[in-house]
Amino acid sequence: MIIKKVFRGISDDSVHSDFLKFSRGEFKDKYLIQAKKQSTQWIIKSGSEYANFLVKKGLEKVNGKISMKGILVSTFDLTKEIGFEIQKTKNFMGIRQIVIDTEVEPKQILDFMEKYPRVFFALTFSIPGYDLKVKAKAPKSAKPSTKKDQEIKIDFCSLKTTDSNIVKELFFDFPEFKEIRISHTIKIDNIIYPKDLKNMKPEEIREKSKRVGIVIRNIDIDGQKKVSEAKFEA
């Protein structure tokens, strides 16, 4: 999970890939997530940044075909590689969407996720102890509410689960709670560009550039507010 890696001092390809969308500056209300503990389960809601992680964790728990619907979002054509039923495809301004509503082997999706980690998997499915709903649309940057002092609604992903391990992963610093809400501010102070700029295409420069800055983690747990920070170069 990206935020956990940052706070553990890990800067791997997945962190680098996730932070490519940020330029210099300060970006508030990112990686939004909240949860409530009920008697036998947790109800977790998050922003779009967690979609792939939640889909992957759920599919790793089950074998055999399951009913699944939603979309796969990419900038390139995946249709020739998909071995399961496609409902339809969309293409708007270079953003391709593959719409599915079918039964599929989890391994087929997991293999796709491994091969194409930057594809966005907005998929909804339900298995024992793990009921995941993800909005079937391409992710957009969260925008502050126009109403003063009103919190941004967190509802892109919705999960009902009995799996304590995923709770410990998502809320790694405070896994025990009744209610919790977390937002992050990403501050990019510098961008380190590759040395051989003259021989690179613009997309190659962007791909190989590293972001340097801090992540501020704002936590509201059971009525108490806590803040922590982590430096990164990714």
C-alpha cells in the first residue's frame, strides 16, 4: 500500500508510479480514507487511489469464477489480451475504458494487474467476508468542497469486510479504532530530472524524473486528531 510504504521509508516503482501525477506544489485531500468498526465487520470508504489495492486484496482471497462488473481504464488498447467477456469499450481523448459485467477467474484479473500496474481497475464484486464496490468511472482529482468547513465526501470505493489484516494494512499506525478518517497532503519541493535530457522524449523525462517532498498524514481517530509526516524521494 503506497502510503504505508512512504511512511516505512520504501521508495519502489509503485510509489514512483503513483507520484508521477504530482508536479511541484502542495496537494491537499489526497489518499482519503475512513472506516467504522461494527460488531462483526468494518465498513471502509476511500478515494480512488485505493481502488487497485482493494481489488487485488479481495481477489487474492478466492478461487473459482466470481461475478464482477466495472471498468478497466488505460491509455492503450487491452482488448486483444483479455480472455473474458467484454460488454463494451469506450475511447475519449485517448482514455480507453473496457466495460465488463461477467463471471471471471480472479487469476485473470490478478495477472493483468501484475502485467499492467498502471491500468486502473474499477471493479465491483462480492465474496465471503469481502464486499467491494468501486465507482465505474475514471478517477479524478479530489476537489475541496465549496461549502465552508464541510468535509469532502469519501465514496469512490466502499468495502464491507471481516478481514482484520486489510484493516491493519490500511490503518497501519492506528489499527484499533471505532471510527477513523485520514487525509493526506502531498508537498512536492523538488523534481530531480534525469541527466541525459537532450536525448529523451518528454514522456521519458516525466517517467524517469523523481519527486522529492513530504507526505503529511492527518488522522481523526475516535475524536482525537493526530498528525505525522514522512519524507520521500520517488
